[in-house]
Amino acid sequence: MSIKEDRRINCSECLIVTDSDVKHLLDITIPYNNVGDILLKIARDMSNLYSFTDYQTYPRPSHPKLSKRLSPEFTFVAIITSLRCTLEIEQKVVNNLIDITQGSLEILNSIDIADFNILLKSAGMAKQKSQWIKEGLDKFSLNQKYSINALRQIPAEEARQRLIDLKGVGPKAADCFLLLGLDVPVFPVDVNVFKLVSKLFPEYIADHVGVVPSFSNSKHVNSVKLLLENSFAHDTKLYQILHTYLLLAEKYKKVTV
């Protein structure tokens, strides 16, 4: 193993967030504006109700659970698997894949499209997802432009665009992979985060007064992303924590307006 590879592994390990870390990180966070103040309070309240560790679903290099502390390629596979799929089915499929590969990247890369198709059958869109996963894995391993190291070293927006150019990868999937797989501090906006933020701060999201923010409007989604990233320091650990608790706050209807 090279010195650079060893440093990358150590870097991911130093970004592991456990439940014991969460309250301290939230306590020392100083938001940039009033929006951040309100969202931080929500995250702090949610941290008293829910375990951060228990809601980390995608495998990744910095996963708090050792069994899911795997290479970014596994993160990519899990993200594609989760598209238009329930959390329960996604977890079943991904856990099965981890068992089959024993967490080995070499074995993961050796799986062909036909076998991925079988493994992903219950997740829906198996044919498309199998192709997207295999093409993505091949890019990561064979195309220097898409190597994990290369994606980590270039500016976040450039890496984001390269990922979006992959089949099956949209803006949210790209941001999830950047934050969780590559430890890049970008804020993914899923439907729950969007609903919460646009409900609390519609004046920052919609183009005109009276326009209802919509998750299907890419400009509105990007406005939420920018609002979040402009309200807090660009910090990987913090973004993982905030994303988890803002998502849960909306999913379980813990915030009323």
C-alpha cells in the first residue's frame, strides 16, 4: 500500500461520526445566519430523539459501523440501488451484496450485468440499474478521469458534473456520493430535506411571491442546496449529521409551521 493510499484511508477513518460525537459537533457549530440557527436547533432537538448511527444506511469508507465501512464503490452501488426503491428493500439488497462480496472491491468489480440484474430484481428497474452500476464501476476502475482519487482531488463542482454525466446519476445521487463516498462537503437535497426547508423558508426558494416551491423544479432544489451550504461551514461531518436529522424531522413530522 502506498503512502497516499494509507493517508486516504486514515482520512476517511478520521471522518467517522459516532453517536457520542454528534452532540459535541452540534454544540460547537456556529451557523452563518438565522436560517442556520433555526435548522441547527431542529437538528439538536432531533439528536435527542434519534440515534445518528442507526440511520446511516449507505455503506461508505467513514461508516460508523465496521460491517458497512467499505470502499466508495459500494456507496455508489447502494445509491443506484435506492432509486425509486423503499428503504427496506434497498437495505436487503445491499446487505445481500455485501455478504456475497464479503466487502471485497475486487469481487464487486467482477460481478457482471446479468448477475447484478438478478441481485437487484426486488429493487425494481433491475435492468437499468444493473447497466448503470456496471458502467459506473468500470469507469471508476478503468478511466483515470473517474478514479476515486481523481474525483477527490478536483473541485467539488467539477466532480459533481463528472458524476452527473454517468448514466443513472442525477444531482441528488451525485451529491450523496460526494458527501458519503468521497467525504466532500456538499449538501444533498432529497425530498424530505426539500420539504422541510422550503416549508420553513419559502421566500428563499421560489422565484416569486406566491409560487409554491416544488421538488420537481431543479431551480428550487438548487436554491435549497445553496441556502443550506451558505448557512453552515463546509464540513463533511456536520453535513452528514444535519442531513440525517433534517431528513428525519420531516419524515416523522417533528416540525410544524
